[in-house]
Amino acid sequence: MEPRKASVALLYNGKNATAQVSPYLASFTYTDVSSGSSDTINIELNDRDRKWIGPWFPQTGDRLKPTIRTTNWDADNIKTSFLCGAFCVDDFSFKGNPIKMSLDGVAIPATSSFKSTKRTQTYEKTNLKEIGQKVAERAGIALFYEAKEMTIEKVEQNNQDDCSFYNSLVTKYGLAMKIFNDRLVIFDEATANVDPENEDQLQKAMEALTREKTVLMIAHRLKTVRSADQILVLDQGRIVQRGTHRELIGQEGIYRNFVTQRAEAGKWSL
């Protein structure tokens, strides 16, 4: 088997900075949270030429778009790429001799009001999607809503920032919230807000209840469907693959790429 290789491509404030960053890259870590918190990245760079502490000095709020690229990770001659999303520089520091810079990014909107501005507002005769649209508009991002709209007669945002308020509201209705690539993403996942121990118990209960029954299951987590007798992979509304987890993981295609990306992206370190 050929050696596994991994690299990071980076857009910095909209410009391709891969060639400038690669020679100095010491490590890259990407943390993908399931719901409720922001994804984060950490980039460590060896600043031996003193460019980052000099002319390339970063600023809080700078925009980062990293993409993880792998070669031979799951099989020989297989190349994959995974866009981590859009991030804002949240913190950075320099230390050591030679100098090393640590750069932290967080997946929050460019406007800090999403997490810092307290609001008091009453929403009446509306639904969860409409409130999400207002929250997204104030943050200057798009709303991607993939769940039931959930009718709401009245709810108050009482001296809360939009992030805390809407996340608590989403969680109350059993949904999940993420910010990914300048989008406020709301999705319906049965186990999205369940801790790992209870998730395992819930999974076992579901397996017992569905034994010797035909069940159609739509899920966002691989763990939910990997034990299914047959998995259908859809692309542009068409079935492009079908089979068990073991069968599909042995085939080149969307499913294996997705499994590989999710397995490695949960906590990426290079």
C-alpha cells in the first residue's frame, strides 16, 4: 500500500495562500462539533523567516477557508478533499526561538453581534424557520433549514444573543444547529442532542424495535445507518449506489468518500 499523504489548501481573505503557508505549516487541527457550538481550527506555523510576525501579520477577524486533501488514505491512488468551512481568526500568538505562530479560527459569522449583542424581542404567530431566517439575516449569512418548520405561537428572546437564543429554541424542538461555510444550518437528527451513552442505548433500542421489520431510515450520521441491510446513496435525486456498509466501503464512490471524510474530519490533526 502506498503511504498516506495529507495536506491543507487555504484561502486567506479570499486569496489562495496555499503556496505561502505550506512551507511553514507545522500542524493543522480541525474540530467538527455535532451541534450547538462552533467548529474550530488551529494552524501552527514555523515563522523562521519572520514573515508572519512581520509583513504577513494576521488580524482578528481575517477570513480563512481551509480544505483538507488526502491521497492513498483509504486505498491506493484515491484522492479526496474536504472543505472544512469558513472561519474567522479568533486568536493568535507567537512563541519560541525560532518563532512559531499559533492561529485559532472559529466558524462564526463575520459580524460578531451573532454572539455578543444581547436582544430582547417577542416573536408571535410564527415558526422556527421564520425566526431562523431573521437570525440569519441579522448575522449576514444564509439559512439552510432541513427540518419541520415547527409552529410557534409566542416566544421571547430575553436579553440573549441570537446564537444562544436560537440554539436553545432549536434544541427545545429536538433539532440541531451548526454554522458551516457562512450558513446557519438547521437539521433534524434523532440523536443530534443525545449524549454518547444514551445514544448507544437509543441505538440498541431502535435495533430491537426494528428487528424483523422493514424500516426506511433517513439520517445524517453514519452510525445510524451503517448496520442497515441495504443503504441507498442518492445524488441529484437519483440512486447511484446501493448495498451494505461493508459492500459500499469496498467500492469507489460517494459513500466511501463520505465515510473517509467524516472519519478523518471529526478531529483532524496534521
